[in-house]
Amino acid sequence: MSTVSIDPDETDETDEKSEEATFTSGRPFDYVPGILLLIAVGVLGKYAQIWWNTVAKHRHWTVPDIEYVLWAILIGLLITNTVGLHRIFRPGVLTYQFWLKVGIVALGSRFVLGDIAKLGATSLVQILVDMAVAGTIILVVARAFGLSGKLGSLLAIGTSICGVSAIVAAKGAIRARNADVSYAIAAILALGAVGLFALPPLGHLIGLTNYEFGLWAGLAVDNTAETTATGYLFSDHAGKIAVLVKSTRNALIGFVVLGFALYWAARGQADKIAPGAKAKAAFIWEKFPKFVLGFLAVSAIATAGWLSKGQAANLANVSKWAFLLTFAGVGLTTDIRQIARTGWRPLVVAIIGLTVVASVSLGLVLLTSRVFHWGLNT
Amino acid sequence: METPQWRGWLERVGDDWWATLLAGVIVALAVADALPKIPW
């Protein structure tokens, strides 16, 4: 997630840039301090795990294996919420979304196209059911709390597809007010933070398998960086499944935004989409996350058998290190005070939203995995 | 001051494509064994 500072009263186009842009400066050197900080926090997280395990073993403690993912996020959180993140680090730290994309593209080598098609197809059904049920409930809850129709739409888009990216993509299309966009983002961020820390222990408590948990995280957690972190907090295998399911969700962004844009345009409250299938296809393509193509391309190369063992190992290594920088970025961009300042209503809607989305998606995962026996044999 | 043509072209490509292209370059370097080996 990107917990960026948003003032509901700000009304200009720069908001969009600060909410979503990965590359915020035209000068390459501006990125250096922040990227070094990401590396430092990530490496510190990695060594903290090793240190923790060594100390626990040495003193015969029975302690949970606190993964490097959690350490990197916690160290990042500690820095941002105590001394704060100096603006010199900001451009580099915001590249964590880029490292996430690098990690996902490289992860393509760990999946054969057949598995992607199979999991993509099964998770697509789950995503559509989840979106319909959870989206409807969120629209009803938002209305019950007196939130505007467009804020309800933004929350439904954010929770059903991919969090902040989807909200930003929908912002212009449904001509939402900046205040609504800020509230929706705050709610999604709060939801992501709660999900990140709540889902992995819950998954262990319920006794989910790696596959089931990966599916659950991919369906229930909204921002791709947090989905990845949540999955990897459970296990490496769960992390990979979560990334794949989330990428399928991300691929649907254009369709969902188009649906809401058409709804609001029909009510005369958004710009009309040009008539014809070609214009709608162009709209969907414009919103399509292009890194999914990179993931598929690398997977196709791996499926064709063009990668040696050494090359596949190199890609796995790149993926792990890139994700480590992402997790450091998640912690460094999460300002708890900012989330708290946004007000109680988006937070309540977020908690209800999380509970609804997590329950519906868990029900779907258990139904499809334990009753219908859908899934991968991996 | 006028924006140079190349700068306008870079901006038109968009963040998402840039991130994907750069990711592709890093992946290609890893496949070519040209990245420093940092053990996990």
C-alpha cells in the first residue's frame, strides 16, 4: 500500500500523481537515498530474522518464526512513525511499487502457463462471486453510513479489484470528488494494514493449507504489495499463489472501472464513454496493468524450457530481493497517524468491508477447495 | 522553456509501461547472469 498524505480539501491533479506514481522525479539521483534506505531496511529485516532465530534457538525459547517480511515491515513502520521519513528519501522509497513489479515479472519463471491458466480461471470465478457479493454489501454499508454514492462506488471498486490503483483509475472515469477519493484511499489503506497483520495468524488458526491461504490473501487483500506481504508472511508457496490470484484480479481493473463509469455516465454524473466496442476496448487496455504481460512473458519462456537451472535460480533470487524492497516500502509508507486522522467513518466502513470481504472470500476458498476440490497439485 | 521532444515522449509512455520495461531489463540481466550474485 502507499500511505500517502492526502488532504481531503486538496483539489488538483497532483493528488493523482502523488497517490499512485512510482517515479516521482525526473532526476535519477533523487532516487538514490530512498532506494538505499529500502535496501538497508530490507537487509536489516532479513538479518533480524536470522538473529531472532539464533537467539531463540540458543536460549531454547519456543517462539514464532518471525519472517523477514514482518521484520522489514515493522522496521519501516518504526522509522516512519517515530523519526518520520525525510523528504530526501521519498522518491526512492516510492519506487517500492516498481520493485513489486520486478518481483512479480521475475516470479513468472516459477509458474508454467498451464498452472496460470488453471488457477487464473478458477480464481476468476471466485473473484467474480467475491466482487458481486462483497461489492454489493459494501455499497449498502456505505449508504447506511451516509457516505456519498460515488464514495460507495470507490470503496466497492477498491475492495473488489486492487485498492489504491483501482481507485485512482476510477477517479477520473466516474468524476469523483477529491474528498471522496481521499476517504476511499484511507479506508482501503486501513483495511490493508489490518488484513496484513490479521490474516496470517487467522489462517494458521483455521488450519488453511498454503494453497488455500494464498488464494484467500489474493482474494481478500486489496493492494498488491500487501497481498504479496500477507501471502509471504504465511509461507513462500502461499505468497506465490497470492501474487498469481491478485494479478488475475488486477487484470480485471478495466472492466470494473468501465462498468462504474457507464453507470455514473448514464446518470449524467460522469463523462460519456465513446460508443462502440473499439472505444470500450481501448478504455480497458488503458487501465490494464502492463506488468501482468511481463509476468506472462517470463512464464512462457520458462514453460518453453528455455531457462537453465542456474537462470531460473537467478530469477528466483531477483524476485525475493525485489519483494524484500517492496516489504520495506510498505512499512516506510505506512503512517499510522495519517490513517487515524482521516476520521472514524471510513475506518468503520473499512473494518466492516474487511470482515465482509475476508469472510466471503474465505467461504469461497473453503467451498471450492474442500467441497469442489478445485486447485493446483503443487 | 519548451520541453524537449524526447522528454515528452518519455512522459507519454507512462509509469506502468516504464516499470514493466525496466523489470524486463532486470530479468534479462538475471537470465544473462550479468547481475551481482547476492545470496539469499
